[in-house]
Amino acid sequence: MLPLAERLRPKTLNDYIGQEHLVGEGAILRQMITSGNLSSFILWGQPGVGKTTLARIIAHELERPFYTLSAVTSGVKEVREVIDKARLANQGLFASGQKGSPILFIDEIHRFSKSQQDSLLGAVEEGVITLIGATTENPSFEVINPLLSRCQIYVLHPLEKHHLEILLERALTQDEHICSLHIEVKETEALFRYSGGDARKLLNIIELVTNSGVHIIDNETVTKQLQQNPVAYDKDGELHYDIISAFIKSIRGSDPDAAIYWLARMVAAGEDPKFIARRLVISASEDIGLANPNALLVANACFDALTKLGWPEGRIPLAMATIYLATSQKSNSAYLAIDQALKTVEQTGNEPVPLHLRNAPTKLMDELGYGAEYQYAHDFPNHFVEQQYLPDELKDMRFWTPQGSPQEVKMKEWMEHLWKRE
């Protein structure tokens, strides 16, 4: 019998759950499907949010030939063979009057080497194929720029509670095997919490619990089954997201022993070292920040050393950086500041730049007073002169709130000294 997640895989766009920002009424991918003008794109999101399903549905809705490759098992040879098949299929589409090219779906495209990605460029550029890639990693790190420039990037979000409720209802009412078991659902909190917004994980947990002979789903039953079968519901490797989460939270919580333990778990499991190193760079910026700016230098140096040393020696700079970050003082003030500033930009739009801060590259702009009253800070004591730098409507806004680390206390005191304000 096929797994429950495969048995319930949606076949049409109307049955697809989640990602309304991409496939809802008027959204970009729905418009592409409706118009038939499909361009190449990459779907970026965690496992179980519907990347593969969405690619299959798009091919089905557009009635296009659909080819799949896995970056884990395919090389340049397989890519070229598929492209040759697509050229022949293109001739058939053209002869029948259909527009558009065959769709090539590449799962885990971030695992493709540069040469493998290079082998796709010509076919994408010429329109021999329409590429749909799927990745759990930031494409800007792992996909070469020439390919990125030919593809849009669409982010898929974890499913929300109401999405998971729909999935659960479908499993209980539409799957013949589950229906025959007459399952009673009393509680869903543990079921949804362990699924983590992942549709496949949710259905795997349901299948695990119901296959154990249990006919009642509640928090205790779900927790007990998962404790007895810690990997059973993680058939496709999603567990590594839980472990990297524990790793980062241990660093954030200043527990070097726990951080090193979770690092060892990832190393022993064969996790991509660069995946770990990137998370260290993020942690140094987000969780340590201005409390210890050297943390970002250490994390970057770790990434660089890892690249130069290779494996297994690279585990040592990973361990050094992990301990350094875990034992550093913490601050997320920079993280909060940029998010608050972005929120303000979204709410207020494009406020005009104050006249004295504007650039004056032309005579007309100079005559209009662009930059005329600007005061050059280095001409004044302490390299500072008080003047307005924010737009008029936002001149009293404060985005950065210093926190209690010694480093930020000093920064706060210096700003108060200069600006004569709290």
C-alpha cells in the first residue's frame, strides 16, 4: 500500500492546500496557469509544504510533458538525456499547436554542482524546457547566478493550523483504509505541534498512530507513539530541521554543551557542513549581534576555514565557532531594529529624502538646493553635528533599542552623549 501522504496527494489546483499567496485567486502562479504563460522558477521552502505536488499540478493543468530529476541521484548525463527528450516533445507540441515547453522538475536543486547547473542554462534560455526547481536551502547561496537570473524565486510557507485541520479531515473521510478504522479524534494539539506545518509529517504521524492499532487520536497517544518510534514519522529526513533548531536554540540559550551535542548529532548523520556553517553566521548576526560583533567575524572565518580545510578537519572550526557563539553575550537589537524599520517602510511607503541629504549630480539639482544645507560631520568636534537624517514624517522615530550587554551599554551612552537625548 502506498503511504498515506502519497494516497492523499492533491491532483488539481482546487484541491491544493496552502500557499494562497502563490496560487490563490489573482496570485502569480495561478495567473501563469490561467494564461498558459509559464516561466521558469524555483520553489523554496521546508519539506512537506507542497513543492513537488505544486509542480505536478501545474504540469497537469497545462497538459505539458513532465520530467523529473533528483539532484541527489542525477548527473550531467541524465540532465542532457532529459533535455534531448524535451526537444523531441517540443516538436510534438508545436505540431499540435500547443504553446509552451515541457516542464523539467528538479528536486533538491541546491545539491546540483556548478557543472550540472551549467548544463541546464542553454535549454532554459532557448525555451526547450520550463524549469521548476525545488529547494529547502536559500537559492542565493546554492544556485549559480546565471541560472538564478533566468528563474523567479517563490517562497512556500509552513502550513497553518487551519490547513492542517483540512488535511486531517481529508485523511479521516477520503482515505479508504483510514475510514475503515473508524478513528476518533479527541485532541489535535500534539498532532499539529509535532507536524510543524509539514503536511507530509502530519500524514506520516497519522499513519504511524493508526497503524499501531490505536483508534483514538489524542495528545497522549501521539506523544507516546512518537517517543517509541522517534524516526518513523521522519521518513524523508525532516528530522534534520528539528536538530538544527535545537542546535541554534542551544547557542541562543548560552548552553555550549548542548550546542556541541547537537553539532555532533549533525556531523554523525552526515549533514552538509556548509549548511551548519551558514546557520552559525545567521546566529552570530541574529542572536549575538552588537553584544559581541566579533561573533560574526568568527562565524565567517569558520565558513572560510571549512571551505579551505574540507572534511573531516572542518568539524574543528565548526566546534570552535559553536562554543564561541554559545558562550558569547547575546543581543537581538539589530534583528529587531531592521524588522521594525521594514514594518515602518511597509506602512508609510516612500517618504521623501530630506533636501539637505540629497545628491546633486546636475546643475539643476544644485540650483534647487539639493544638499545645500548638509553639514559634513567630520568638520565638527567628535566628528558629529546634530541634524535631521530621517524623513520629515518620521523624524522622531526610533528603531534601534540598545539592550543590556556591556558593549551596547557603551554604544547607548555614546549616542546619548552626542544627541543629548535618551
